[in-house]
Amino acid sequence: MYYVTKRIEISAAHALSLSYESKCEELHGHNWIIKLYCKSKTLNADGMVTDFTKIKEKINSKIDHQNLNKVLPFNPTAENIAKWVCDSIDNCHKVEVWESENNMAAYEKDED
């Protein structure tokens, strides 16, 4: 099995839709860290699991310097963003989304 990890930094804003009162319901921003974990039993024709540059381009072109409520079709919690990133990248099996140094959410595909 081959493994690659890509770390991306983005700046983006969001406002959460919650079932309780919270300051996070107001538009606010983060300097997000997104860590992607990809794996494959075989390499592609270029000898890669997934091209690092293509990962960055795909994620940054959609969410960097954006209001996530306007560009994503779901409540932009860190958990939902992690799943969206994982589903968007070939061979990705796990994603960590860091909103701050102390707050991280992760999504990992089942290995069934």
C-alpha cells in the first residue's frame, strides 16, 4: 500500500446553522489547516497515488478566501467540510480539518 499526506492552509469564513444559540451562528473566519491522507495499492501512470498539486488546486479553487455558506451546499461545520474534502479527492481515505490550533474534526471512510 502506498500512502501520501497533503497539508493545505486556507482562509475562509462561515456561519453555522445550529439548534442552539452560539456566537458561531454569526459570520466569522478561520485560517484553516486541512490534512488529507490518500492511499492506493497501485500507482497511477505517473508513479503517484494522487498528485499533490491537483489536490491543492481542487480544494483551494473551491473554498480558499470564500464564504463557505455560499460555495458549499451544506452547513459548513468542520465535520461536514472534512467529509466533502475526502469525497472530492481521488484515493483520499481520511481528512482532518483544523479550525484553530485547538479544534479539529476528522472524517475517515469505512474500510468495508
